[in-house]
Amino acid sequence: MTTRAKLIADILRGQENSDGSFTDDRIRAALAGKPPLSVDERLLLWSSPDARAHFLSVRREFRRELTERFRSEDLGYLERALAAAGGEDDAEKFQGNGFSVMIFHDNLPGEEWSISCQLDPAYSDILPPRTVVTLRDTGDLVWASGVPDDQGRFGGVWTYRGETPVQRLKRNALWLDP
């Protein structure tokens, strides 16, 4: 066993099984950024498997409810916009329900494409602060993921080598996963 693995094993073995002062309401408030977790609460998450399990359980439920709210507001998806589209321009922009996506070819070695996602105010107003948003397609390929900046933008670099984003959009729709 490596020194690093032994250290991690020792730390995990010494953890207490206590979920401390976490209540469902406190976790939900922290996930909504009102207020964020304190230093002591973050330390509790690191030190207690029970606290982590409780937090993750509430977070899964919170995200499921958030996804349902976006769906009920008809936000967070882009139909297969390129089904009849032509070639692969250097940049293309697509408007979804509650967001827009711009894909552009970097013309760099490796044929890289960049993806930029801009959330509309209707989507951003519902999204709690510091929430990671993932742009994926109906084939479950992640295009970009991150915490939107103050203007509601996040992005990424296309890493899938099977096809270009333009080719992929001919067969798949896009959607946001909060």
C-alpha cells in the first residue's frame, strides 16, 4: 500500500459516524446559497461519513426537484436543431428553451471545438448560486459543465473524438442538468 493510500485509509478509519447538526432544512438552505456552508459544516462533511451520506441524499432530492421545476417552466432543452442543417461553419449559435449554445471551431491542432452556454434570465433566476450546470445531449454525452459566471455563462472544450458537435447535433437534442 502506498503512503498516500495508507494516509487516506487512516483518515477514513478515524472518522466518526455522526451527522452532527445537519438538518434537511439547513442542507437545502446551503444548496440554495442562503447562507453557504460554514467552515465548521464543511469540516463535518469531511470528517463524518454519516453527515456526507445525509448531505448527498438531500442534495439528490434538491436537484431532482430543481430539474422538475425547470421542466415545468419549459426550460433547459434544445431540440435537434441541426436535423436539416448543412456544413460545419467556424461558429454556430443555437437557441434552446432558457439557454443558448455557441459552438465554434478553434482551428487548432487536434481539430478542437469550443462550447459556450449562455443561460437566459428565466433559467438563471431559478438556479441557486454556485450550482453546477451540465450541458449534455440525449445520447448522454456531456458537452460542458460548470458553475455559471455572473453573466450566466459556462463552457468547455469538445473532447469527444467520435464526431464533431455539429455532426452530433444532427442526431441528438441538448438539455441542461442542474
